[in-house]
Amino acid sequence: MSIHAREWITAALVRAVRTLAQTAVALIGTTAVIEAVDWQLVASGSALAAILSLLTSLAGLPEVDPRTETERLADEQADADRRAIVAALDTEPVRPDPDGVVRWHE
């Protein structure tokens, strides 16, 4: 198993457990007294929330960056270079107009 896969699984499980706990607290908190808690509802609702969290994680986790360290550093350097060029030109960054044409905006 790759390091990236381990990181993703760990992050997804942490997120799912947090979601499960938050849902349980919310469902328990909706009752006035602890004796009135519908524990079956709390368990099933929390489990469903955890499953949905795992499925949502398939779309991507911001905690896990799929880029390699070299790619991430290169992107950070490119961003710093862009900011330096914009600052040197003392103007707004390049933005596409609504018609898709890229121009310097003043």
C-alpha cells in the first residue's frame, strides 16, 4: 500500500469518526433528559453519517495532498514568482474578461 493511500485512509477514517461523534452529540442533544434518548436512532443516524462521510471523502480530502513534495514546492515557488512579478509591475493580476480574453486590468 502506498504512503498516499495510507494517508488517505487515515484522514478519511478520522473524518468519519469525527462526523459520527458530532452526529451522536447532536441527536442526543435534541432530547430533554438522558432517559428519553432513542439510542437506536442515535446509533443508526451516527452510522449513516459516518458512511456518508466516507463516501464524500472519495471526492477528495483537503487534508491529503495528492501531489508529491517536489510538485507542491514547485507550485508554491510558482505562486511566489507570480506574486513577485505582479508586485514589480505594480498592477492588478491578469484576469480573463467575461469574453475569455486575458488582459491586464488597471
